[in-house]
Amino acid sequence: MKSCVTISLVEQARGGPFVFSGDLEGACRAAGEIGFDAVEIFAPGPAAIDAAKLRALLSQYNLSLAALGTGGGWVVHRLQLADGNAARRQSAVDYIKAMIDFGADFGAPAIIGSMQGRSGDDVSPAAASEYLREGLEQCAIHASASGVPLLYEPLNRYETNQINTVADGMQLLAQLSCRNVKLLCDLFHMQIEERDLPLAIRQAADHIGHVHFADSNRRAVGFGHFGMHGVISALREIGYQGYLSAEVFPWPDSRSAAERTIAAYRHWAWDARGSASA
């Protein structure tokens, strides 16, 4: 398993569950100094990132781009796949496709989390579910043609009334004809929705493409009360070799959250020889 830390470039999301905010160069420098393998970027859109600059920063600090969040589509532009308006739904799909294209140049998948949307007064649960499936299908086909997977993230009940559990996420993926969609298992959301986190991970097995590494209070692992042993054991059992990405609050500050994360990663995900353990 590999380590990863989040960087938000979305001003409206400052103070949210992202270790670093605003300063891409400073965040990459800190991530490299602390010893992370990769960064996960949350941006307003692909135009907000200078691809050449990012490539140079990743090379300079020996980092990879693990994934690209699309939540800026919702936070900044209020776009979501379950919108009752067909034109707005298409705008959401087009936004995600643009993020897929940007990430594909780095071999990084895009994440669909908050842009999955929800049902409401003008959209029935059945319609919202169908809109989500249709949007995911379009985005999955586009990602497949671009040579990257697509990541789909079940969220807790307070953030969406669509897909809340890993099992529900697997059922959704089974309805898609395109098979390159993987689940993002966020430990914070799972602690709210799953009865047995290790069991959910084992049952998902090959469907898991990314993991958000967070404690019970959405702070860095070690700053809450969540027991990590069962989760890491389950990830090892299924042969997970992807990223453990810290999507957590910058508490008490960004540097401390990052250092606490890498310490937890080395404690839980490295073997006794000090090398990365799958």
C-alpha cells in the first residue's frame, strides 16, 4: 500500500477535510519532505491546474498524482449527476469528463463523490438513481477510452441519500455495462454506515480502487478513536496495493496532520523491515 495526502485548491472548501489548501507548490514540497508517495488534488476544474507546473512539482518532490477529485463541480459550480434538469446533468457529465482527461495524462483516476447528487423535491429517489447510473455509465466509458479507471465513492447519509454503503456501491457498479469503475472506500463514511468495516472490505475485494485514510472524527489516523488493525488486515487479505489517502481536517494544522498521517501509515501499513507492505 502507498501513502497519499490531499491538497485542495478550492477556496470555498477551505477548512474542509483536506490536509493542505491553496498552495500547490508548498503542499507538494511538504508532502515530499514528510515522505508521502503521492498527492490527491481537489480543484475547481482542470483549468485551475497548470499541468506543466504540476508535472514539474511531482518530479521535483518524487510524488505521483494518485487521484483527482471532482467535488469542485458541486462546491463551485453546483453541478451534480442527479439534477432534475437534463442540461445541468449533461454539464455535470462534461465537467467530470474534463477532469478525467486531465488526470489521464498523469495516469490518475477521477473521483465521483459529492457530484453523485441526491433525490429531493423535484427528483424522486428512483429518478435520482437512474440519473446517477446514466451519468456514471457515460463517465466510465470516457475514462475507459482515456486508459484510466473511474472511482466512485459511497458517502454517509448526511451527505447523500443515494449510495451510502459499500454493498450498495457494488450493486450500483453491477448495473453498469462498463467495468472500469472502482469503489473509493472512505473510512470516515464507512464508520457511520457499515456494521463491520473489515467484512465490507473483504466482500468488496477487487472492486476497491482507492481508500481514504481517516479516523473517527475525520482527523488524521491517531487523532481519533478508530481501531485500524482490522481494516489494515482486511486490506492485506484482499491484496490491496493502492493508496491510503488522507482526506482529513488540517488539525491542529496542516503539517501536524500530515506528519501524524505518515506516522500512522508507517505503523499500520509498513512491515517490520520498514518497507511498504501490501
